[in-house]
Amino acid sequence: MPEQAINDYIPVLLLTGFAVSFAAFNLVASWLLGKKALTNPAKDSPFECGMVPFHTERRRFSVRFYVVAMLFILFDIEVVFLYPWAVKFQALGAFGFAEMLVFLGVLIIGWWYVIKKGALDWSSSRRHTLRRSA
């Protein structure tokens, strides 16, 4: 490797070394200078507005929450692709318009599939019919 290429990486290496040493220094300093907490069962218990907690903090969420989150991310990212197309709409011409119609068609078919599968239907009657049919 030429000496000039190595010299180009010296600032990056110095910055990386500074960042790692700064983080290590802060961790060690907070460990040495910080208060040592005494354990107390009353302090370690979860607090819910002065009430005794009625659920554990490790309860499981329904899979539907995660499905909705993934669908939101999926369709949100697909809609983001509309912005660059809208900016360059006139420059793309008829071919760009046709390509966006294909893209929107795929998006609408995907949305229709999600609706038909009932992924966004949270009603209890729909859940019972899905269980019976399975």
C-alpha cells in the first residue's frame, strides 16, 4: 500500500481511538465516582401510579401488534418512493408514468391481500371465525 494511502487514514484512526478512549473513560469514571445503590425490595418494585402492578413487565404482546408494525413500515417505505417520482415526473415522461402505475398496482394488490387475509381486522368475531376455519 502506498504511504500516501496510509497517511489518509491517520485522521480516521485518531478519531476512532479518541472516541473509544472517551467512552471507556466515561464508563470507568461513572463506575468509580457514582453512588453505589443499596438494594431495597420496595425501591426495586415496579411503580404504577401508586397502585400494585397487575401485570408482570415481561408479558407477551399479541403477534398482531408486530404484524401491524411491519405492514406500516412496508407500506410507508413504498409510499416514500412516490416522492422522487413526483419531483422528476415531467422529466420521466410517459415511460415513468407507466412504471409508477405498475408500482402502484403492485402496492394496491399487496394492500388488497393484507385486507383479505384480515391482518388489520382486530374484531373478536373475525378472530373466532379464523380459528374455526383453521
